Amino acid sequence: MDFRHIIETVGEFVDFAGVAVMVIGALVSIPLALRGHQPRNLPAGAESLSVYRLYRQLLGRSILLGLELLVAADIIRTVAVTPTFESVGVLAIIVLIRTFLSFSLELEITGRWPWQKEPRSPDAAEAPGR
């Protein structure tokens, strides 16, 4: 077995893992949303999320993780196996598209961009002065 074949196999395995994470995450999210699994980081005083909103957030997290694995697989195959200008250009376009999707999903899940700080709760503002 040569190096190129090993890298291709590793890339395919990581691709499979990315798809599996998305599919399993979609299936696991259904019962969690139906049971009313609320995220731990809800702001103080916020009302609980609806089943639909819960499912979207849980599914979004699964998709984000799956996309990260798919990007990793593309990088493994492109850089390690065939680093031509054309393959690197295709990789750059794929990474840009998936990065845009990741940012969009992050905004949908948390309500803020990844580089924005988490809003402080009123309890956290009072804690240092106690």
C-alpha cells in the first residue's frame, strides 16, 4: 500500500465520519427536541425554546461539526495527495463555501457572529461587586 492510497483512504474515512455526524446528529436531535432539552447558555430570564427552535439549534450544531470534518477530509486529500494549483483553487472555493455555511449556522444557533462576545447576563455584572 503506497502513501497516496493511505491518504485517500484516510480522506474517505474522515468524509464518512463527517456525513455520519450529520445523519446521527439529525436523528439524535429529534428526541432531544421533543423532550425539551434546553441549552445551558440561555440568558437569564429568557423563555424556553419551542420544539422547532430546539431541533434547529441541535441540528445546526451537528451540521457544523460535520462540515468541519468534511473540510478536514478535503484538506487531507488535496494537500497530501495532489497539491496542484487547480486542486488548491478548488479546495479554497470549497473551504470558502463551507466557512460561509458555518458562520451562517453559528449566527442561526447563537444569535451572534463567531467573533462577537457572548452577551453578559445581569447576574454576571453584579458578581464582581459583591
